[in-house]
Amino acid sequence: MFKLAKYVWYDILRSKVVIAYTAFLLTVSMSLFQLEADSGKALLSLLNIILLIVPLVSIIFATIHYYNSYEFIELMLSQPVSRTRILLSEYVGTAGSLTAAFLLGVGIPVLIYQPTATGMALLFTGSMLTIITCSLAFLVSVKAREKARGIGAALLCWFYFALLYDGLLLLLIFTFSDYPLEKVTLLLTSLNPIDLARIFLMLQLDISALMGYTGATYKVFFGSGWGLLYTAVILLAWAMIPLWMAIRRFRRKDL
Amino acid sequence: MIRIEHLHKRFSKLAVLTDVSASFRAGQVIALIGPNGSGKTTLIKSILGMVKPSAGQIYFNDQPIGEQFEYRRQIGYMPQIGRYPDHMKISQVMAMMQNIRNQPAAAIDEDLYLAYDIAAIAHKPMHSLSGGTRQKISAILAFMFRPEVLILDEPTAGLDPLASEILRNKILVEKQRGRLILITSHILNDLDELATDILYLHEGQVKCYDTLPNILQQTGQAKLSKAIAALMQAQSHSPAKMQNGQCTTKTVSHV
Amino acid sequence: MKNWLLISTMLMCQAANAGTIVVGGEKGLPSIKQGLALTKPGDTLLIKKGSWYVNNAIVDKKIVVQGEGWPVLHGADKYVILTVTGKGAVIRGLHFTNSGYSSMEERPALRIIDASEVVVEGNRFTHTYFGIHAANSHHFTIRNNTFQGVTRTEQTTGNGIHLWKCSHALIDGNTAAGHRDGIYFEFVTQSIVQNNRSHHNIRYGLHFMFSDNDSYTANAFHDNGAGVAVMFSKKVIMERNRFNNNWGPAAYGLLLKEISDSRILHNAFEQNTVGIYMEGANRIEVGYTSFRANGWAARVQASCAGNNFHHNNFHTNTFDIATNGTLVLNTFNGNYWDKYEGYDLNRDGVGDVPFHPVSLYSMLVERDPNSLLLLRSFMVGLLDKAEKAIPSLTPENLVDTLPFMKPIAL
């Protein structure tokens, strides 16, 4: 498995985009920690990067990379290598290098300035979002035949999860404000990995405010270890299921 | 060695292959011939598992290929247009393929590598190569692992006469060794001395599959190119005549 | 019998001479009540290490009751252990435990009633329903005691220090935990609460009602069910207190209800669901106070007027200020807000553009708490940015016109 991934990895490193991404994250995180006297505030700014920039870069990069490695995939297809292995290697190479870029770019400053549970949660969430958006990117790429169309779909995907979904959720909350919505909204946030990641981080950063939430459901849920476990499991599912769907599709695809 | 049974392939509404059945044995050199868009490449890709049949089945050594991949260890494939990861050097591509096939160095066929003097340009990245040089690389890779089956899609297209000649000789050598060789080519003169059998495809259907001497005899021509021209003409003018004419529709005459 | 008489005569003589009656130990009296009966004003009752079941022993004269080696006074889970009344008694070094529970009355381990100039210091209270209950007393001191209640429900757990209708009390250096309210005041005036620590109480760390002219200084209140509540009082001074980790839907660092003319200075609020909650609060000065990592630093309801927030630092609070109306009769000038993004061209340390501490999103959360789930989403960020450009829903006059560029040294 890693034999192939190694070549994918090598290819990605050659393109230097990932190196630029690492440098960008490193610069931004470092300067955030240095400029903000309050490391708590720096973490909040990092949170925005993790919830917006990281998914955006990951999904676009992974999509472009998929189409760019078409030659490699084609070459591998005529070899005694299973399709599952080809796609998984591509995935491991892409998600792996993006995660590494994230862990280097954000991880080092966090370890220097904020080696706390909150910092670790930030790194965990960022890594999860990276591998989740890579999965989504692969699903989109395998489904869309054309590069332009694939990138468009990936962007739309990001736009939907990062922005549109929350708008719809807000609309829903206010439209049905007379109804007990707690469990519904909890379920709905699970349907968006970025939302779920956000709540996971809020548990670290805004615990004081979340505890003020009147709904007992949330207090019990968020306050317990089960809530954290639930979040982690759902995030993992968000990484696995699109990837699994992508592999299924890829195995039946004409190439 | 390879048996194709009632193979159908359609891309959305377009039928590319219709009820193709054929059987190939070791020692045969089969020339796949047909006008542009007759389904030659699709047939080849189906054998390689790159294109998934809409219906029908392909057997390799009596095993349905399905989602198998190990059988490709016995196939050397030279694509029509060889595409390789841009950033890799020739030497790296070679090393990678050997690494993936995991075959002992002693088993490597270096004839073409030496004949084309690739060592001199091995440090060049793939994206800097001319089309012809890429074809050479494709040819080297196809023969490198001494496969039982060679599938060559337009092998001489883009090669200069000298390189072409070298390749022809190599194919002849492999023919002597009793390999099963599938060739498509527009340059019919190339096939004259190579082919033992002709498989003529038209609009996705096998119109003619017979030994070369039989075909020459039936068409009353001395050269393959003339014979094929006659076949094509007959096909386009009066398919019915063809059906009943020189080349029988007994497509599995070699079973 | 003869021996006993001899001994007791000897002891009595000794007491009369040195003013000390000994209970327990090898030569001491067997019972505390016996000892108390023998004391005269000015005497010391020395209780040696040991354990006694005590059913409401009464100290009603100016004596010192002194424990040695933490004698344990056990209430058998039924009784009031000690009652202090009259003038000038000192209770020191005793370990009160297992006083009785009653659903009919506020039954304490130590009762102070109709007393004055009493000092209760350096005692331990464990497994008590109420720790100390003082009523109708004045000029007394409760100092350096520790209280550890039994955490049950709000109804079946009493208060650590409970004062009712008292004045001129000094509550100093005590630690209260595991009670309903750590310290409870009702109708208490001219009193001082300082250097106490009140934590892990079921309801409030400090709770006072109808108590005017009191001061609360340098106390620490943390991890209490609902924080600290100050209600229906005026002229209260709260300085240098710390309010930490009071979490919950109805938890506050400090709850102010119907309070007026008070000062809240040099305090620190950290990690509370709501730092200060104000309802019907008037003319309160909040200054030189640090608000850090609270859900809401301050929630000022529309029923408040004339309050002045100045020279406070607001750091990493989820929301700085929230309110439930658009009419704002309070001022917020001259604070440091970490969310402030303005500039300071003339470099006088004060931002040139005003800061609006209430965001659109915080108004949305006020309207529907469900939207709290969208906290820190990109969507909410956009909404807030739009609102900042064209204010429409946020109260326009809730504004800091002189926001500091840098945190204020506190």
C-alpha cells in the first residue's frame, strides 16, 4: 500500500504547492501567536483558519491533484495493482501530505505557544477536517469526468458546508423557534463535518457560554465524554464514508 | 489464453462493442484492425480491466477477470499515448515500475532499453520528452517484465523509422518465444510480417477473425494492406456481401 | 465517692485560681456541660483531645471555650451541638461534626443567638446541616473556620455560615464547601466579609438579601452551582473578589438583582457562564475588573439604569455584553475590549472609533438560544460584519466611545 503512496507523496512534494501551504500556515499561525498578546485570542483566529481555509485548500488541492495524477493512475491500471489500492494510495498520499503540512504549519506554533488540551483539540480537528475534505474531494473527482467540472463541484461542496449549511440552519432555527429543536439541531450539525468540528472546538474555547445553553440535552451531551466520543466517531465516519463511496465508484469506472 | 464471450460495451447511449467474442492463444500475433472508432482501444482496455464491460465476460487463463488484477502481471501493455507523471525522471519511472512489479532484476528485459540508449537520457523528466521518446519508454515498459501477453496499441505511431524497426524486430523475437501478442496499427505494412491472425472490427462488431493466409487467400491479395482495404471497402459498400463473402463470420474459428 | 469529691474540689480550686476548667484528658471532667456549668465569666474551658456527644451545650457567659488537639463534638446526627448567647464568648479549636438535620428549622452545629462580641475562630465543621447560624446578634467575628457540608439536594443541605438579622459582623478567612450556600446573609448590615473561600456549594457561594451597607473584599468564589447572588440590597461594596468556574444555564459569577448604589471594583471574573448578570440594578459602578473567558462577561437587562462600566478588561469572552432590549441607560466608556478592531491615529491610547460590545449574533442568541449552536461559524461572522457596517438590530447607544487600545493594568 505505502509503496504506491510513496510515489504519490513524492509527486505532491515536487509540485511545491503543499510546501507553500505549509509555509503559509506556519507564517499565519506564528504571527497570530506573536501579534496577539492573548494566546486565547490567537486560538480563536486559528479556529477560523481551520474551519475555512484548511477545508478549502484541502478540497481544492485534492481535487486538482486527482486530475493531475490521471497519468499515474492510468499507468498503474495496466499493472498488477488493484483499483482499490491505487485510489487508496492516492488518498493516503494526498491526505497524508496535507495533514503533514497542517501539522507542521499549525502544529509547531501550537506546540510552542499553546501546548494545552485546547491546542491539541485544534490540531485534531484540523487534521480530521483535512482528511474529511480530501475524502469529499476524491468522491467528487471520481464522479466528475472533467477537471473543470470537478473543481467546480468541489468548490460548491466547500461553500455548502462552510457557509450555506449554517445559513439554512439559522433559518430553520428561527422559523421553528416555537418547537423543541434541540435534538433536531444536534442531528443536523452531525450532517456537516465543519459544523461538528466547530462544536468540538467550541467545547474547548467557549465552554462557559455553551454551559449557559438552556437545553438540558446539550448540557448533558456536551458535558459528557460521550459527546466527545460521538463527535470523534461522526467525524471519522465523514472521512470514511465518502472515501468508501469513491472507491466503490472508482472500481466500476471506465478509465 | 484470453477468451472473450459476448462482450458488450456502451458508453451512455453509444454502443462501442457489440457482442464481441474471440479467443486468443499463446503464439498468436493478432492484428486488431478496424476504422477509427471501431472499438479497438476499448477492446484492449476491456482486456486490461480498464474499461468495465456492460455485458459479457473476459477470461484470462479460464479465470473471469472481473475485478481481478493479478493476471495483469502476465501482460505488457503499450498504450496508444503513453502518459506518465510529469515530474518523474525516466529512471524514476523505470525504477517505480520495477518496484511495483517487484520482479527480480535478473528477470528484467533490457533489450529495448539498450537499443534505444535510454541510459543517456535517463535523467530527463518525463514532461520534457518528445512524443516519440515517450513511445520508446512505453515500449520498454511493455516488454520489461517478459510478459506472456503483449498488448500493443499503435506501437509504431510517432516512432522514427529506426526506432520503429527496432521495435518490429523485438516483436518478432517475442513472437518466436511464443508470446501472445495483440497489436493495433494503422500502418498495415508493419503487421504484414508480424501478424499470424487478423481480427477486423467494424462499429464494435467482429466482422472477421481468421488467420492471415486465409484472409489473403479469400481476398485474393498478396499483401495484408491490400486485403484489408478490400475488406473495408466490402464492408462499407455492402455489408451483406461481406457477411456472405470472403471472410466468414465464424469469429471463433480458432477456438 | 470521697475521692471524686476531693478531685472536684481540687479542680474547682484550680479553676478559681487560674480560671481554667479542663474537660477530658486523664484528669479532666468527663462532660462538656459539666465543665460549662463550672465556669465563671473570665474563665477558660479547655477541652482536651477526645470525642463527646453533645446535645446543645449552652455558652452564655464571657468565657473562652478552647479545644486542644481537635476535640470532636458530635451531634449524633440529631442535635444542635453548641449555642452561644450573651456577650463576649470565644469558641476556638473545636471540631463540630454530625449535627442534626431538620426540615422544620435551620438547625446548625453552632448557634449564635442574641449575642454580641462573640468570636468563633479556628474551628472545623464537618457533616453539618447548617454550620454556623447567627441570629439577632451584633459585633461578632467568625474567623478562619472551615466548613464541609454534605452535598445532597438543595432542600436537604444547609448553609455554611448563615446570618439573619445581624449587624457589625466580621466574616474573615473562612472556607465553606459542600453546602447549599457557602455564606448566607439576610437582613445583615454594616458587616464585612473578607478573605473567605467559598466553593463547590450546591447553590450560591455567597448569597445575600436585604442586606445594606456591607462590604465583600478579597474573597474567592468558585465552582459553585450558581455563583454569587446579591439581591434587594443597597450600598454594597464588592472589591478584589474572584469569581471563577460557575457554569450552568442559571449560573453567574455574580447575580445582581434589585441592587443599587454599589461599587464593584478590582474583581476578576473568569470562566463563568455569565460574569455579571444585572436585573433591576441601578447606579452601580463596575470598574478595574477583569472579565476573561466567560460565556457572557456581563448581561445587563433593560431594567437596569445608571450603571457605569469603566476601566475593565474584556478578554476572550464569547460575548462581552448582552442585553434584552434596545433602550440602554448605562454607560460603557473607557474599557479595554479584545474584540475591538479600531485604530488610534493620535496615539493617545484611546481608539478613534467607538466600539459596540453587543453583536448582532448575541442579540439572536438572546432571542433564540438554539442559535448558540452556530457560534463561531463563518455565517455568523458574516452577519456580524454586515451588522457592523449597517447597524440595524443592535442597540445603537450601547457603545464605548473611548475604548482603550491596550489592556488596562489592574
